[in-house]
Amino acid sequence: MSGSRLIRADLHNHTHYSPDSILSPKDFARRAHERGLDCIAVTDHNTIRGGLAVREIADCRVIVGAEVLTSDGELLGLFLTKDVPRGLPGAETIARIKEQGGLIGVPHPFDSLRSALDTRKMTALIDQIDFIECLNARIVVAGHNEQALRFAQQNNKPASAGSDAHSRREVGRAYVEMPAFEGPKDFLESLRKGTPRGRLSSPLVHLISRYAVLRRWLGWRPDTA
């Protein structure tokens, strides 16, 4: 571990490389600076393109990752170097992330409104999972975050937190206050000592995602931005 200095790490976010986000890499990097974040994870849907773009311009630490849709539900991969195909079984997705030296997290577990792993599948994969997201700012039912925290504690897994930002104003809504770290192994040790902090976004932010999908359907593409 690099020291006792505490940092603020927002560990789940989307740029416009996710079809349901309107947040450009430039706006994300600028907003992270304004919000005083020391570390941000970029976890676009099924691609690391956004993470690579933000890493080039941000003045804080950037973890390149992806939120990968598996046949069992969504998984977060952090510290990725290449894309992982969508639609694979959860165990195969985990294996491909581990091959890269990446870490595995479960985003917004117990959220029946999104593609979350169910309890049975999480339990089956628990030995391969590195952390559980216990504070997701886009959760509509606050009790789902509380349920996730109980599950993490019962299974001795570190608790992560993320804004799940899809727009500029959402960045920094949720984060982990944790000791500074160097690499993936160090990250997990720090995360275990960290404290999730933040607050929920308005449920209306989900309308932003609807708009983002609509403009994509009308022909807008990230490369034209």
C-alpha cells in the first residue's frame, strides 16, 4: 500500500461509449476534477474505449474497466487491457478478466430493475468475485444497496461504491474513501479498509439514459462528437 493518505475513488461510471450515456470523456475528466475525485473507474458497457480515452486527459488516477453483460447478468471488470465479449457465461467472463490481471465486481446486486446477478448465481461464483458494489447512486430502491452490503459482509468481500454516472451532474455522487494504492492487489487491500460514501441520484437520471439511447438510434455516434 502506498501510504495512509485517504483518497476518494468513484468506481463505476460510463462515458458516451456506453449507448445509454451522454457523458463525453472530456466532460467526465473535467467534472471529476471539479468534484475533487482522486481516482475514477470508467466502466462502459462491454468496452474499454471510454476508459482509454479518459486516461489520456484526466488529471486524476483512471482505472480502465468495463461493465460486461454476461448470460448470467452484469459484472464489473477493473484494470482491463482489452475488451471482453458480451454474452458469455459469468464464469467464462470472469476467467477472461482474470487472464488480464483484472478484478471482478458485482454491480448493483439485488436491483430487479437492471441486469443484476441473482443471489444464487452470486453465491455460486463468490470465490471468484473480488468485491461487491454496495453503494450505487443510480439505485431506485435504497434497500437494494443495504441488501448488497449485508451480502458483502456475510461473504467477507470488500464493499465498493460508484456514481454509475451517465451524465455530468452524476459524477461524484458516490465513492469510496480509501487508502491510496498502487496496483490491483494493493487496490483490494485498500478497498477493504475503505468506507463507501455519497447519496443517491434522482430517479429522473434514468430519463437521461433513455435520451442517450434515442439519439444513438437516430444516428449519433461517439466518433462524431
